[in-house]
Amino acid sequence: MCTTGCSRVIAICLYILAGVSIVCNIILFFPDFSPEFSKNDQITEEVKYMGGFIGGGILALIPAIHIHLTSSKGCCNNRCGMFLSIGFAAAGVAGAVYSLSAAGLGLAKGPYCEYVDPKTPTATGEWIRPFENSTGSYLEDKKLWGGCMKPEGVVEFNLTLFSILLFSAGVQLVLCLIQMVNGLFGCLCGTCAGDKGAVESREEGWRVQVMGPLRYRCPPLNIQPASPPLVSTSSQICRPHTHLMFLKTHKTASSTLINMIYRFGDQNELRFALPMGYLLGYPFEFNVHRIKGYRGPGGGKYDVMANHLRFNKAEINKVMHGDTFYFSILRNPLKLAESSFAYFRDICPAFRKAKSLGDFANNPSKFYNPHARNNHYARNLLWFDFGMDANVNFSEELAHRGEALIRKTFKLILLTEYFDQSMVLLRHALCWPLDAVVSFTLNAAIYKSPKDKGVDLSLTEAQREKLREWNALDWHLYQTFNRSFWEDVRRFGQERMDQEVALLRTRRDNLAHICLRNGGKRVEAQNIRDKGLRPYQCGSIRILGYELQPDLDNATAQICMKLIRPEMQYKELLDAKQFPKALSSTVESTTATDENEPVRIAALLRGSGGRASTSSGATGCGRASTSSGATGGGRASTSSGATGAAGRLPAVEPLVAAGRLPAVEPLVVEVPLVVPGPGL
Ligand SMILES: Nc1ncnc2c1ncn2[C@@H]1O[C@H](COP(=O)(O)OS(=O)(=O)O)[C@@H](OP(=O)(O)O)[C@H]1O
């Protein structure tokens, strides 16, 4: 029997015994079943102590109720409930001892009665406790009992009821002691329900258990967390997550990540919350009306939300499933500032006014107007993307509050600098196959090339420090989530992590060898022959892409294309798939452009060589709305004939089957998705 079952048996026994004790104690007030003797104060002190009522009754009932709750679904069927049951059981022990003592004394001293000594039957009776000093020996000599004239049969009455009380208090004592041990086991080892009943969150190392209107605080116990582990073990059976919300933070490798998410969703027919253009209302806080085709509360939930948006939990909740897995990625704010400075320089006034990143770092406030449009790219950009006010002064309290808010919702925070380790954690958290998280670095820029005049990103140590201070809220997030990240890695196992990272890298090398020209050397957009594979260019910075190996057969080309298809083209492909009738003109007519989004993608998709013109009045690199220039609703054509038509493209298995790619052991998947296997 497990701890829960044991609790149930104990609770039921305690209920019965408490009831018996209360009834016996009450009856003891009425010898000869008459109220007369109580009225005349002709009952013993032991009855008046009410050991059976208070000790064996009330003090046993309270633990019984709690112990019962630990055994049934609800508030207390968890480690915390079990821990508390130890205290309740201790109260039960105290009650039982009290009842036991009162009953023992009552038995030993005998009843109060009108007594006539049997040796002198003619004498008149007097109200005394005739056996008070007999230390219980009167119980063996029944002849003495006859001396008690009134109340009639009081010795038997006394004997029976106190014996019952004595017995039940003894059993209660044993039961409560057992529950103390059982509670300790339940607390250390978990209940049969595996703590499912509790709604738990972490707060300063204390676990808070919400129990209806009550809140229990349990001391931190040095035991494994009761919640399921973040990562699965290789032998664990798990079910792939298909409800995802990825907060696509800026300049953090989020385009590489979204490629994986697109691939997986595409492969498994997931429903995406797609933007009308390329942003879900960014930089304004997310609002459900930014989702293309949103039909109101009855329009059903989305499986995946991943495009750039400013986080707004309440709105996101309206359209995402309750079990959605929230995750995001952070980057060292200094590296992020370099990337952001280079990429957003043309649209962010604070950056534009500065001669170099170092110049900006020397005195950011000189260049920064918090009210100017697009200046959010210049300060605490991560904090801003998470939906918080990035312009407030740093304080420890604020930083911790922001951190706590993020922790409350986001199950996993990845790090750009440890991208491969992040992918291992992610794939285990999501129960995805290895191939679903193999990727090539997308959206990478080349700076400091002689051609990139004007983008000087060099920093002195003092300037670095100033930038850290300027982005203090982001710096706090990065540091704290960096710590948790490595705690997760430690829990996962460093050796296991190293093995999986090596496997992931080998897989990437294999795929690069098969798929990519020059073994995966990155190429400037205008040199990519297949115009559909040219990445979007922003401002004066060069964003690199890849070329496919020439002479790939059609099936292989289609597999490989998915890995390097730039974000916008992939989004258009998914859009065309999800809104089949909304090809070209229809898409265009139903698409409202975000106020802040420039219209530049058309040139890209038409294949103008990558660098989008800003002459259309476009104000920035915010990923424009689609246009009729999107070939076939965004179906980027390729020179190799892999058209990327809307519909499912083959996964990597054909490459494995053909012996070109080694097989890898997948996680054991409990329920296969629509299409089992790697999500390429
Ligand atoms: N796998 C991997 N590992 C490490 N770094 C990577 C990876 N993939 C992309 N990147 C770098 O991420 C930067 C682009 O970030 P985003 O794609 O998030 O940018 S965007 O906000 O969507 O425009 C960009 O950084 P910079 O080159 O410094 O600008 C990319 O090089």
C-alpha cells in the first residue's frame, strides 16, 4: 500500500474511533441513563475532564480530516500535504494520550455512587468513590460492586464505557504514530498521485501550494523537485510538444530558431498564428487582431506562435492552448548591442546619430530620446521584447520582479552563446527528434568588412562597462538566466550534454556536406544564385545566406532547402499553405500592413539582389508586409527545381534510407505525430 492508501485507512479508522469516544464520553454524563446524577454533581472528575470528547474526539477528528485530504484528489495529496500531516498526527497523539489518561484514571478509581458496605448491609448509604484507593483491584472482586446502590449498575456502566474509551484512545495513539511515519515517507518520496493535485510555483526557494483560498508554505526540502523534469532521459517515453510559444527576441539567433519551428510545424501540420506581414504588431504590445485570419474567441486555438511580437501574456492566452510551452532566447547584451547597432542603425535614431558603437556607449543619453520611434532597439531590447518598460531606471527589486514574471511563464530560456547546448535542452524539453533541432546559422551579418564603412563596433573596456550599465535590466536577465541555464545543464548531465552536442554538430556537418555549396560557406545575398534563398537585407549591413549544392536530385534539394530557407520566404510558404485560397492577390487584399512595417520584401522576393530599397518610404528593418511580388504566395523558386510548393516536403529520412546520412536514435515517442520522424 502506498502512502496515500495508508493515509486513507488511518483517516477512516480515526473518524470511527473519534465518534465512538465522543459518544462514550457523553453517555458517561448520564449514569443509569438519567440526567439526575449530573445535575446533582454525582459523577466522577474523570468524566468531567472530557478526555473522550476533547482528546479522543476533537483532537482526533482534526488530524483525521487532514489525513483524509492527503489521501484524496485535491489540495493535500502531495508532499507538502504529507509534511503537514505529520504535525496533525502529532496533535492526534496528544489527544489520544489525554483520552487514554482520563479513561485509565476513571477505570482505576471507579465510579461515584451511593455506597453501602456489603459487610454492614443495614447501614445507610453515602455518596462516595468507594474504590478510589483500590488501585483497580476492585475490578477483580465483583462482590464489592454490589455496594454501589445508586445509580443502578454504575460500576458496569463505568467499566464498559471507560474500557471502550481506553481501547479507542490506544488505537488512536498507534494510528497517529503510524501516520507520522507515513507522512514522512509521503513527504520525502511523494504521494501516489505524484503531486499532481497541487498547483505549485517557486518563490524564493519556497514552494507555495495553493489550496483553494488557503495557502500553505512548506519549508524548502532538500529533495528533487516534484514537477516533471525539464529534460527527458533517453529511456523516458515522452510525447512531442506541439503547442509552442517562442518569444522571438531580437538579434539573438531567433531566425535560426524560427526556421526549426517552421520546419517542425510544417512537417506536422501545426496551425501557426501567422502575422499579416512579418511582425505580430511589433513594437506595439501584441494584440490578437494582429494574427492573420483571426476570427474572434470562437475561432479556435493556435498550435504555434513564433514571429516577432512584444510579449503580452493576457492577449496570447486568448489564442494559445492551456498547455502551451513558452520559451525564448537571450544573448549577452554587449553582443546584442553590436548586432542591433549594425542591423538597426538606419532606422533607430539613437544609433544613427552616433558615429560608432563606442561613441554611443560613451554617452548613450546624449543620443537617446525615449519617445522617438524605433529607439527601443537601443536600450534593454530584451526587456522590451518581454513586454516590460525598458526606460525605467534599474533597481534590484524591479529586475527581480521582471525576472519572476518571465520565470512564471517561460519554461525554458536559451542562450545564443551556447546555441548547441540550448538545442539539446530544447529538444529534450519538447521531446523532439534530433534532426528537428539541427540548423545552420541564419541571419548572420558581416561587419567590419572594408565595405562596411561607418559601422564601427569596436569597444574599449570602459565603453563595454557603460553599455552594461545602460542595458542593466537586460544584463540582469542575461546573468540570472545564464545561471539557471547551467543548472539545467548540470541536471541534464555534463557528460551527456557533451555527447549530445557532439552528435548535433556531426549531424550538422553531415547535412552541410550533403546540402550546401562549399561545405556550407556563407554567401552574400547578391551572390546567391537562387533568388528565393536570398536573406532579407537591412540597412547597410550585409546578411549572409547559403547556396545549395549544385546537381542535387529534386527530393534532396527539397530537404536541404528547408534548412536554409530564410525566415520571410518560409513564412510566406506557411501562409500559402494555411490560407490556400489566399494566394497572391487575396493575401494582399486582406493583409493590413503594420503601421511600423516597411514594404520591402517585394524587392527581395522578386530577387533584386537582396538589398531592399528604402525609397518606398519604408522606415526600417521591421520585416515588411507581403506584396504581390511574393512569387506564388511566397513560394521561393529555386534553380535546382525544388519549388518548395505549399504542402509537406519530405523529412530527412530519405537521406538516411539512401545511406547518405547516418541514422540517429530518436527519443522514444509515446504518441507519434501526424508524420513520425525528423521534422526537417
Ligand atoms: N546558431 C547560432 N549561434 C549563434 N549565433 C547565431 C546563430 N544563428 C544566428 N546567430 C546570430 O544571431 C543574430 C541574428 O539574430 P536574429 O535572427 O534573432 O535577428 S532578428 O532580430 O531576427 O533580425 C546574428 O548575429 P550577428 O551576426 O552578430 O548580427 C547571427 O549571426
